[in-house]
Amino acid sequence: MSPSVSVVITNHNYRRFVGAAIDSVLAQSYKPLEVIVVDNGSTDGSLELLSSYGDQICLIPQRNLGQSGGRNRGILEASGELIALLDADDTWHPDKLSLQLPLFQREEVGLVYAGVTECGSDLEPRVVLHPRHRGDCRGAFIDFVGEAIVLGGESTAVIRRECFAAIGLFDPSLSISAGWDVFRRIANRYEFDYVDSPLVNYRQHGTNLHLQTDTYYEDLERAYRRLFDDPGWTSFTAKRSAVMSAIGIMRSKDLMRSGRRASAVYGALRAGLRRLVISLQSR
């Protein structure tokens, strides 16, 4: 018997996008058990649009608790064996779920993702990204600093509901790195698998969170500090210095490219000093 799937979509002031996201779920060749849409206090008329779907979706309006707060509410309300996440500004290929679900036949697999097509604001395709990481992916979170281990943010991920019982929900104190943090916690207990086809249209537009440089790197540093402070990741402690320095150097390069030279130089010096201090402390 095929597993039941709960789809969780979170929305905040994305009226112009969220209808396409919902329509792509309703058009799936494998029909989900439920489509949960959590609206985080939208003020752009989103609720009127979402209400027009009637009983095709389970609409949950709430005050704005952020992306993580919205996802957590949807996960807690879900009743499916699998949770499929979708951002309100992305869309799915019609066969996404039907292609991903067979990979859950292996009990050790806790998360299945897929390739993505990066698109412009009107979903005009730009480039296809293929997945690379499957099986035990813990090392990938250490070796590929700043890279998406699971492509497409959260929109490609289908996750066993039991994973959240084991590792907890999204951390509301993180923003851009909240998904990365959940994925690395899942990786500590379960294997990943993927479908090597672009099953998600990943929309790029001016308000994407990942485009905010300062917030991105501050959040990434917090997420990595939590990784290295996590008792389940002690086998990677020796790499802490190199990883934290790499983040500082990447941040400096991005600042230099954006013309913020003074901040870039300060960041590079700070990264080097941090690595020296951590190295001395580990002796």
C-alpha cells in the first residue's frame, strides 16, 4: 500500500505566487492525502485567494510566526505518513510525488529530494541543478560549506513524519538556515535519496531570503555552531575551525563583490583570528 502524503505550504504575502504552487500540487499524478496551507498573517489579499480553493485545501490562518513557525504548524496538523514541503513561490512537476515515493521502500531512508529548475520571477527556466548527495550525508554538511545539500530549499523535500518526532521541528530562531539545520539533523539518523530529474521550479525573485547577504552568513554561522555543539556530531569537532573560517572567507568575498571593501577586509581578518583562537583552544 502506498504511503499517505501531507503537503505543507507556508505563505506570507505571496498572493501573486501561491495559487500556482497550490495548482501544481492539485495536479499531481499521485494525489496527496491533504494539502495544508498555513497563512502567516498575510495582508496582500492572500486569504481571499486561498479561501477560494474551498475544501481542496486545509487553510490555517495564523499570526506571522515566520517561515519556520508556519512549517511547524503545518507539520503538527498533518496526518500523512510523509510530509512534502513546498514554498509558496515554487511549483512542482506533475509527477514529483509519484517519482519520489518509491524510494521510501527502504526504511533507512528518511528524506527524498530531487533536481530543480532555477527560474525567473515568471517561471522562465534558467538552469537545471542536479542532486549529488545520497546515503549517509553527514559528511556533506561538513565538506560542502555554504552549498545546498538538499536542492531547492525545502520545496523538493519529502520527509517521513517520524523524522520530526526523532529530531524535532524547524528552529524558529534561525531564518535562512532553518531548513539546512533540519536536514542535517535528519542526516544524523537517516539516509537521504533523490530523483535525478528536475521536479521543482525554484523561483528566483528580488525578495528571496537567501539573497540577503548579511543575514545569510550570520544565520549560517549560528547553524554551524549548533552543529558542532550537538553531541551527535562530535566526530566532526576537529573540522570546526576550518568550517567557521571558510564561512568568514565566503562572506568577505561576497562583500568585496558588492563593493563593501572595508567590511570585507574586517571579515577576512576576523575569520583568520577565529581560526587561530579555535586552533589554540583545541591544543
